[in-house]
Amino acid sequence: MTTVMVVDDDQDLAEMLGIVLTGAGIDAHLVSRGDEVMDEFRNNPPDLVLLDVMLPGKDGIEVWKERSEEHT
């Protein structure tokens, strides 16, 4: 099954995306804080990430740089 990680602090938007993805047969993982994303990446690696830039804890750009450094 395809897995998509939705990283957004807007709970309503994240839940709506989760409902749409689940309805399409896609497993959606919702994360609301930038400082929680890396653990989720390691524990449940997604096929695709929808990543908000402005997040509490750590912004989306920092998250993606950290993720990229782990995989180089």
C-alpha cells in the first residue's frame, strides 16, 4: 500500500487530506510538528511527503535538509 505523510500544523487541512487520501486507498500518516517528523520518517517511511514550510518546533525546510542529509 502507498503511504503518504502529511506534515501540517493546520489540523483541519491535514485531516481533510487524510480523508481524501484514505478514500483513494492510500495510507495517510498525519504529523503536526516539525520536531516530530524525523522519528516518524524512521518508524514509518512514506512513499510521498506533503510538507508544510511553516511548522512549530522545526520548519519544513529544516526538516527536509535533515532528511536529505540522512540519505546522502
